[in-house]
Amino acid sequence: MSCPICGDNSATTYRPFCSRRCADRDLARWLNGSYAVPSTAPEDMEEAADAFEEALSRDALLDDPTKLRH
């Protein structure tokens, strides 16, 4: 079996990877979204846009405490 990152032979300890380095590179790809499958469904784009606008509003309130109401 070959390492899916670099193509070297896999090591038993890190299978299917050849080393800790390649295993960590694969994990980093998962964490940064490189393996994400983009969606073209309109409802997904609308949900993402709503979540983005909500986050921007929340950040704006945190940046200007005078806008916060108790």
C-alpha cells in the first residue's frame, strides 16, 4: 500500500501513511477545508450568507460596546 500523500510505502505505525509528517499533512488538509466538497445547492448558499451576516453583526457589536443593550 502506498502513502496517499507522497506515494512512498506505508508504515505499519502510520498506515495508510508512510510517516507522522504525511499523517499530519493529511490532518491539516481536513482541518483547513481542503477536502470539503463545495455545495451548489441554493439553500446552502443562503444559509452560509445568513450565518456570515449574523457573525458580522455580532462582531460589530463586540467592537463597539456602546451598541450593546442590557
